[in-house]
Amino acid sequence: MTATNSVGSETVELPPRLYLDTQFCFAYIVESDRDHEHAAEFALVLKQLAATKLITCYFSVLAVDELAWKLGGFIYDRDNGQASWHALRPTEKTAGFLSVKTEVADCISSFMDEPWISVLRVSDAAYARICTFMRAHDLRPADLCHLTLAHAADAGLLSNDGDFRRLASSPVEIVNY
Amino acid sequence: MTSYSGDATAREIAAPEATQVQVDEPFAKPVLLSYPMLPMEATMASSEVELDAASPFGEAVRRMPDGRLLVNMAKVRRIYQLTAPDERKEKDRGTCGRLHSEFVPEQSDYEDDRYE
């Protein structure tokens, strides 16, 4: 499966279904992220394609979990200074997250409310495939689950995450933006 | 009506004959419309399918037979700037970005420990 890269291209080729990786969602939401401009522009296209039912963009509960932690760390650093989040001990991170959870929830709920976002429903067969992919690919568990979910949806995986880009013989199309 | 078999010549495909279709309704008297009937081979030979040309967005997107989409990003940008300035303004205000802080996230988060 080949990777699709839109950066610098005049014409982008897209599959009719896209699974939104957490990396894309974070870049879309956070204006100061290095990939925000690309994500925002790409999302403008996806919104129109979804509105005309040419494409379906899936968001998963796994992405909610990852996005919540990622946004939590970002907001915590913003409010308490750079690297404050990483300075917290593991046992302190839950308290750190709880201190910013309302803003995190607001961000995620606004994102999920956008009409171009569809919630992915997963079959039993997809769960069974997670361990198959775990044996076959060198990815962290969360990324393996993303890969499995995208595969289950017969969707391309939208992400600039280097771990996906470097993945050899990916079972799903990796779409960069 | 002309039928096109699988061995239709290039000339037939390139210059399909006009076909007349009689329409009784909703007009009071019969009206003859004339339009070329494209052979199936010519349609299928095309790798791209036009979307609704009446839609501004249709100019920028083509759908291939397998459902994949070809999106001309430059045209999309032009369409948004010309026909949807409010959308651009919303983007500039940060509708896409829920967090408007100048604070820059740690880039290492992507590769190392982005998720706890």
C-alpha cells in the first residue's frame, strides 16, 4: 500500500473513506501546532467532500483518549510553563489533567460536533485483527489499534505521524496532508 | 438508436451520432431534443468521472470509477476565496483551531511520548 502525500502537490488523490489519526486532529485544533495550517486547509476540503457525501471521515474513541491526553498536556504547559507537563511524575499527571479537563472537553466536543466528522463503529472481526497486526507490524499498541480501525473501515489513515510514514507494507493507505 | 459493440471503431467513439428523443410532457406539443449518445466504451475508457459541474466545488474534484477522488487544491483555494469568504474568515479567526494560544506545543510529543 502506498502513501499519499498532498504537501506541495497541486492535485491530491484521496480514498473515499478517511480515518482521522490523533496527530491530524491535534494539529487541526491547536493553532500553534507546526502542521496546523496544512491541517486546517485540508479540513476545508474534507468538509466540502463530506457535505456532498463523497468522503467519510472517521473519528474513534481511541483518538478521543489520545487527544484528551495530548490536549491536556498542551494546555497544562501553556498555563504552567513549557515542559511543566513532562516534569510531573506519573502519579501527578492525572491531577494535572483534571485541572484542565473542562477546556479539553470543550475542544473535543466542538470538534466532534462538526458535521463532517463521523464516529467509527467497529465490528468484532476488527478487534480480532488487532493481534494479527501486532505480530506483523512494528508499532506501539495505540498506533496498531489506529491501523486496525482504519483497516476495519476500509479507510486511508490521515496522519503526518512519522511512525506511520515509516511503516513498511502498511495494510492501509497512509495519507499525509 | 445506434448500438455500440465492443469492437466499435475509434471513429464511432470519437464522433457519436446525434439521437433524437421525443418529449411529450410537460410541454403542450411534442418537442424534439437532440444530444449525442456517448458509447459505453468511451465512457468506461475515461479514468475520471466528472462531478456536478454546476457546483463550484465540482470544478475542483473528480471521482474515479473506484470511488477515489482527485482534488485540485489550487482550485479549491480559489473557490473558497471567491465564493466563501466567510468560511475563510472563520478559518482565520480560528474556527478550525479551537486553541488560539501562541504557545507552541513541544514537537517531541509526536515521536516520543505524545500519549501518556
